[in-house]
Amino acid sequence: MRAEATRSVVLAASVLLAASAAHAQPLSAIDWLNQAVTNPAPHSEPLRDLTPPKIDVRPIRPPTVDAAGLLSPFVTGLPREMWTASDVGTVVNLIESEDSGGLPAIREILMTVLLAEAIPPRGAGDGRFLEARVDKLVDLGALEAAAGLLEQTPLSDPALFAQWFDVRLLLGTESEVCDRMLARPNLAPDYESRVFCLARAGDWSAAAISLDAGAALGSVTPERAQLLDRFLDDVEDGGLLPAPTTGAVTPLTFRLLEAIGEPLGSSGLPRAYAYADLSPNSGWRAQLAAAERLGGERAIAPSVVFGIYSAGRPSASGGVWDRVAAIQALDKALSETDAAAVAEALPHAWEAMEQAELEVPFARYYAQALLALPLPDDAAELAARIALLSESAELAARRLRASEGEAAFLAALALGDPTPAQAVTPEQSIVKAAYSSDALSASYAMMLERGRTGEAILVAARLLVDGSRGDLQDVAVALRLFRQVGLEEIAREAALQFLILERRG
């Protein structure tokens, strides 16, 4: 064990450790001056009133962390005042309960809303609004976005700092956060995080003292103390204590187990933990599982997903290996610009992507290459249908314009107006109804009239998810809401995904 001298300073160390907005509106500087010189007095008349004009003075509100954002209104198309008419409690509750429901368009709009630069809702200012947005980004697996959002703030609030620490641990990029914590110990979320950062900085003695202090004060559980002992490589009688297997997994315990060579698999953990398996240090199968899990949530780029698919040769058959083989066969055919081989490989690759629910990343990655080839009729129609889920949707729609039945309606929708087309399924009829009328119930109409734009977007997202699982009328209401707040493109993408992906629960 560590020397008894270490134990002798625990009490002293314990005592020391235990003790230890909205955007401003600029004033107009010249409005009153312009008014003063519009009708100047004749030179022959004396000045009768030297009282200066009254200047409207408004207080400049201090900036608030809740106003942090990464995407400007120019990028998002959303007004900076999208939250100002809403109550912060209502908005936070909506954010916490949002569910993407398997539709990538909903995940995309959620990401946009969560990252938008905007004036916070009424009652914001204590960081609760920002914390809720960061938590939802982490839930979606968007760790880089979550870290970027937090880093728009001073990170002087312990709760926000704790979020930043967790996010950076999950990303495996904790150097900066540990440096900040050691420079400002009052920001440390707990003894365990301080022990980790001290050891990471090479100050093993201080780390050991902090661990003993935390254990003596009851701030570190015996299980966590045992794990941290392993991390500090505490050797007793030539053997290592076994790592604990009980207790909730946190980002820190996840990293500690990885550091001592006993990593946990991420498959049974929340989505954000899958980032660790993207590392080249992980086995290919683990990388594939993580890529499929994160790619389906739009948390990583399609190029990352399909780069991992092409990183080796399938070592077996069935499951993920069949998907790898299907994608690699399509890649080979495309690289050789062999239209016949592409026509043969495409249906298998598409079926594999449907199994993994990676249809939209697949479409965005391959659509242009597929549309550029002179494929046989059946393959060309499938390629166009796939491309409706990508940025090439309008080009694909023009190729399908002469089609009949279901494809004709999809083509009309992709071109922006499905109302002239015949709806051939109940789902298409619902989408057509959403474009045929702007009528909303009184409650939703009032929400828009009062300028609760951000709230309306979150409500529409929830309705679309609920409607795809049950009452189709909710889908129509959601699409109308999106369209009436100016999100025409999102409405179109969501409608196409609702019809093509057929996610029904």
C-alpha cells in the first residue's frame, strides 16, 4: 500500500478540500440629432430653450449562457426571437421529452433548433435552457455539437462545467477540461474527477491524497474508490484488485475501465458511449456497430459510416457482415462505372441499409453517383427513389415525373407541390391534405400568432413522431406547422421520409 505518511495527511487534506442573456439592443446615437436639425430656427430669432432633447435610455442586459448558439439565423432561417414569447419551463419540458421517432428529418430539425443562436425564453438566465439543450444533444449522440455549444460560454458555472467534463470524456478529448479543472479546483464536479485529472497530469501523489480524502469524507463510494485505486495502479502483495462490476456507468467510470484495460462494450449503454468504439483501437466489428448506431442518428457524417464499412474484408457471414459485403460490392461496381454491376448490387445494398435503418445516410452518400449512371429501368427507378431522400431529390423527381401511382406522388412532393398528383395510399392522402389546407386548430393558430415559433417547431416534431406511430391526422398538423413557420424544406423532407421509410413505431 501507499506509505503511511500519505495517510497521515488525509485529515488535513480533507479539511482543505471540504472548504475549498439576451443580446443588448444598441441605443440610437443620432435619431434625436436628426430630428433636431430637420427644421432649424431662423438665425434672427434667439434660442428660447436650451433643454436637451429627451433620450430614451434602456438598460443593457448582461449576456447569459442560455443565449449560446452555434448556428446563426442566416444559416438556420429561424428568427432570433423564436423563443422570446415562450416560458422557459415549457420549452425545457418540450426539449426533454422530444423523441426523434426514427425519422432523420426530425433529428435534423431538433439539432438545428438546439444549436440555433436565439434570444432565450422568458425566465431563462440560470443556465437551465442551455443544460437542457446540451443533454438532448448528448442523448442524440451529437457530442461534438454539445461540446461546441458549451464552449460558447465561460464555463464558470459548475453544472455546465460538469456537462463539459462528461462530454469531453466521452469524446476522449479531456485535456483542456482537466487543465481548467486543475487551475480552478472549485469547478471539479467531485473528488473522482479531480483524482482522474491529477493523475492524468502526472501528479500521482496529489491524486492519491484526493482519493483518500474523498473516501474518508464518504464522497467516494467503496466501489469507485476501488476502481480509482486500480487506475492509480495501486499494487498490493503483487496483485491487482479486480475492477468493480456494480454501480451506474458514468462517462468517468467508462473511461477509467478503458484506461485499466477492461473496457466496457457500448452496445448496452446510451448512444453517446458508442463514440469510444469509433477509435481505430477498437475492433472492426465494434467500429461497425458504433458507426451504424451513430450514423442512423445523424450524429456522424455518412462518409464516416461508409468509410468504416470499407475498412476491411468481412470475416464471416450474416448480420453486419452481410451489410458490409453488400456495400463493398456496390462500391466496387461504382468505382468501375459498371452500370450492369451497379444494377445487380444496388437492391442488395438498399435492403441492407433498410435493415440497419441507414437509408438516409446511404442516399446522401451515394445518390449523385447512382444518378450519374445510365442504369436499366428497374435499377434507375430504385436509384431515383433512393435519391428522393438526399439533396438530389429534385433531380430524382424529374426523372420520376412520368411515373404512375405511388412514384408519381413522391415526385410531385419532392418538387414542392403534391396537390395535383393522385394519392394512392392513406399516408399519401394525409400528406396531400397537409399541402391542400393551412387550417390549424385554435390552440396552434394562437401559438403562431403570439410568435412562439420555437415552441411550435418542437410541438410539430412531436406530432410528426406521434402521428407516424398512430393517428395520421397528427402528421398533417405537423407538416402544416412546419410550413407555416417557414420550414418548407424540412416539411418536404419529413413527408418524403414518412412515405418512403415507413417507420410506423
